[in-house]
Amino acid sequence: MSKKYNFISKKLLIQKYIINKKSILQISKEIMCSRHAIYDRLKKYHINIRIANKTTKQYYCIKCHKKIHYITACYRNKRCISCSLKKRFENPKNHPNYINGASLEKYGKDFTPALKDQIRFKDRYKCQLCGCPQIENLKQLDVHHIDYDKKNNNINNLISLCVICHRKTNYNREFWTNYFKKIMIIRRAYNETNKI
């Protein structure tokens, strides 16, 4: 605490803050110091700090009738957090990642654990985005469909990604499709030059 404000005594604060019931801001303007200095001194001298705009009215969620904060009741949707989330995502179309029900589609029959292992082996057990090896992940790499078509299980459409990188690909799908297609073109060109 700054020695600059040593003139702010406990006696002065009791007189102005408790007896005269002035606010921290009023006291700081009177004695020409910052309101933070007053606040710090109130804490140092163990003087209870009044809560501004404290309301006695109780507010309740319109759905489940749990007690909620007055800011939620006045400025938000008048629901508790759990009811708010339920309402937001009760229709899957409201979810930010919803794309024409693509997440509800099932994978093709040939998308087997053996195919996934083949893709991981082809990618040398490394994430093709960040380069992190599977051993460091402590978990098997995910196999990602480049064109986001779960039925297209062509080897050239599958790529190995770590969990974190795979999550990134759920947003801005057009960008990631183009990005991985370029990677596949470069990989094919590299493989062709090494064969000769």
C-alpha cells in the first residue's frame, strides 16, 4: 500500500464513510485521492464495504423457478444458465456447428478400425496439421474426412489429426477442405518424385 495516502486514517474513514454515509467516490473527491486508495484503506482497517444498488427484490427463472441474479432477470432472458442452454440447443438447428444435419449422418460400412490404422500408418502416426506424434498425444490420432462426407472413405480423402487439430476443423469447413486438398496434392507430387 502506498505511503502517499498515509493521511487517510481509520478515524477519518469512520467519520465520513460510516457516520456521514458518504460513498467511496464522494470521499475520494473530497480528499483528492483515487477511489482505489479509499477502497484499499477500508479493507486494511476492516471496515465493511457497502454494496451499491443492493436490491431486496428476489428474481426467479421463468422456467424452473430457481433464484437468479437481478441482472439476468432485467437485462437477459430471465432464465437460469441451465434453462438458457436447454432453450438455446433444444433445436439442433440452433447449434453453431449445425450444417444440414451432417453430424447426424452415419459413417460408411467400410470406415473400420483397420482402415483407420492404415491411414495412421500412411501418415507415419503424426498429426498432419501440427506434426505432433501419436505417442505424445497419449491417444490414437483421429481420422478426418477431408471433404466432410462420411460416406467417402477413399484413402485420399482421409487424413490423421490429433484431437485438438480435429476440433479446429469443425469451424470454417471450406478453408480446411481447400487446405487439406493442397496438402494431398503436395504429398502425391512428393511420392511420385521419390518413386523415380
